[in-house]
Amino acid sequence: MISLDRGLLGAGGSGDVLERHKKYADRAGHLDIIVFAGPKYSESQAAPNLRIFPTRSSKLSHFQKAVKIALNLNRDQPYNLLVTQEFTAPAGLKIKKILNLPWIINIHSMFFTRQWLGFNPIAWYLLFLIRKAVRHADGFRVNNNDIRNKLLQWKIQKPILVQPTPIDITRFKIKDLRFKNNNSRVKVLYVGRLSAEKNAGLLIRAFKNLKGDYELQIVGKGQGENELKRFAADDLRIYFLGQRSSDELPEIFRSADIFVLSSNTESFGQVLLQAAAAGCAIIATATPGAKTILDNPESGILVPIGDQKALERALTNFLTKRFEREYWSQKAREMADKYDAAAGLDRTLMFWQEVANAKNTKGNAKNAK
């Protein structure tokens, strides 16, 4: 596997990523993961059957170093399957061509949207490389139907599994919703990166326009943090809590009444499931990820992307009407109960097996001829 997730190497905010990959390794038999990372990271034996190798390279040489590591590892223990993220696909293409391995690409992000691409020539060049690479893959696991539809538009005719990243939300579940809204001050929560695409500024603007003894908690960090703090400085109801550990987050979610995800783009949005498990009433902008999770109109409120007035109306409804807030909290909790991380893991591993078997069967038939 080739990944971008430095949480596998112990970087902050990793959540359950390492535990999830230990389960992948147990089911697969053995898993080696190469992670695009700088020189400060070291190789890790995370479990007897799970090894993690940082490229220990600069951004410009991540692809080349990942290929070199993969080829060296394959000499010692030949692989049966290659799995890469979309952004590591150019390295995956090189490895596939050399080793002729069955190859699955995990696509988590909406990397093909103009919101992501903007006027960044590097992003456009990366899109070109990814589109070139994906045509050679043998299968895809994608986070939502919008990504699947984009692959179909690109005339991709390989198997596509729509399966959001399986995450364990049991730690976030609240035991009794009756005690959820007993605090005198209603709390609104945002958890995520403080960056342009997450658009926490939209939430802050909407919240500042609302009158009342409410509280907005913002958890996360990012390049937009200082600007957001300056903008919110005149409203003493807004609190920036910084980045919090995965151990701290469950209690933060459970203490909130309303959760808002105001992103411009979101391919999955696992924080929505965490908030739902914690019994928060949910408001989200209608990104592909949010629409996938809140597929039932009664799981949460979806508002148009970037629409401040619609967000203000939804917030006002939840903040001023306790019965509405409690109703939607219960609906969110019921939705969260339907997400089974173990079932998602099973579907993912079955897909790995199917793609590997199909590729090997085709190869054997070709050799027989």
C-alpha cells in the first residue's frame, strides 16, 4: 500500500487509522505500507504482519523513492496486490508496469473539482498525472457516488466499490440523550482543518449574526487559523480550542448540542458520523460526502454550499427550539447506529480479494494460450 497518511507513522490527529490498518493486515495476511513523508520519520513495525516505511524524501522525490522502496521489498517478499491513494497513483502506475501486480486505487477526495484545482498549476498537473494513471488500475474504492460518477464519465470500465473509509465510532456514542441538552448554554461545535476549503468562516459569520447566550467551539488548526481568530475576536461566545487528540474528541463531541460542517468540498466527512454517534443535531453544507452520510433527509439538515442565510436559518431553528434540536439529535444517533465499521472492513477486504483473483485468473488464462 502507498499512502499519504502520516498518522500511520505517529503524526498527530491520526484517529483510528493505525488500528484500522492492523485489521487490514490481519485479514490480508501481511501488509506493507509506504508513506510519503520527510526525513524525520522512521520505519515502524506496527504489528508482526504490518510494516510501515516512510519515503524519508522531499516532496519532489516522494514518487521516485516510493517506487524504489516497493521494488526492494518485493524482492524479499513478492506481493499479490497493490493499493494506492489517488495522489500516489503515479507511483502506483510505475510499480504496476514493472511488477504486473493487480492494482486498486482508493479515491478519498474530490481532486477533480475546480474548487480544489483553482488556479494552481501544480494541482492541474497532478490531475493530469492521476487521470493518466487511473486508466491502468484494476479496481477502485471510492468514498461517494459523485466520485464513482466521475470515473464513469472518464469511461473507466473497471470494478468500482462505493465504500466510505470504515471508521470506529463506538467511543463517541452517548449513553443517554436525555442528559444531552441540560446545560443552560447551548453549544455549537465545529471540528476540522482551518483551511479555505473547510470554510469555517461561513459558520463564524452566520453565528455572529445570531443573538443569544450560545457558544461556538472550534476545534482544529490550519493556515487560516489566525485570520479566523481575528475575525471572531469581537464575539466572546466563540472559543478556539486548538487541535485536540483522538482521546479528547469523544467528550468534546458529547458535550456539544449542534454540530456544523460548513465545507465547500467534502468527499466523506467522518466527523459527521462522530457527531451523530455523540447525539448532536447536525447541519452540513450539501457536499458529496455530507450527502452520502446524510442520505436520509431526516438524518440531518443540508444547506446549499456557501449559503450563509440558509445556515443562519438552520442554526436559529436548532438554537431556539429545544424540541427540534432533540428530535434531530435522536435522528442523527439512529443514523450512526447503521454504520458498521466491521462490515465496511469486510466489504473492502472482499473487494481486494476479488480484484486480485480476477487479475491472476486473467493472467493465468493468457499464459495458458
